[in-house]
Amino acid sequence: MDLLGRFTARMLVNGLRENGGHPRPEFGDGQTWRYYYLEECKRRGLKLLKELDGPTHDDAPYVNIHTGSVESLIDIASDYKGPADRQTIADQTWSVVEHWEPCEVTGKDGKITEVIEP
């Protein structure tokens, strides 16, 4: 959808995180625009994470905003379709921006020291 192509990265994130992950239509009635938001995230891929100043390397740590668990970017992508690669990460960018925030992890125990706000 061309309209979502004009949205900033932050607008896409905010849309996905509000209303239980079902963005309200920008115009029209009834149904949510979740499908269109997910497709726009897939289209932008890793560029979306870069626009949010998030790290894009495979081992970049991200914290789940719902559970507090920490996983690497490649592990987040692997949860969906088995073994992941760079393309899988790009395809799963919607999940990363909807449920995860970049963080810094130090120490052997993997304790979160700081959540990096995009």
C-alpha cells in the first residue's frame, strides 16, 4: 500500500504496537491494516531496523518488550521458520519491531545493562 510507504519507521512501529498489534485503518471502515503493515515491514527489511537506529548484525541482542527475555537477532528470526539467514531476518523485521527493542548485554550471565531506545 503506497500510503504506508510514506510512513516513517517510528510510525510503523507505533501502529503495530497499539491496539493489540492490529493497526486501525487510516481510511475506510472495519478491518485492521495488520496485513499491510507487515508487508511494508517486509518490504523495507533490514533498512527498517537501520532507520530506527537498531543494530542489524546477526548476534545483536534484543529484549522482548513483553517478557524481558533477551535473544539475538538471528535467534528471533529462527523462531519462525527454522534455521535463519540474512533474508529470514529481513522477512521477520515486522516481528522485531513489534515485540523487541535493541539492548546491550554485558557479563557472562547475560544480564541486561541498558535498553537502547530507538
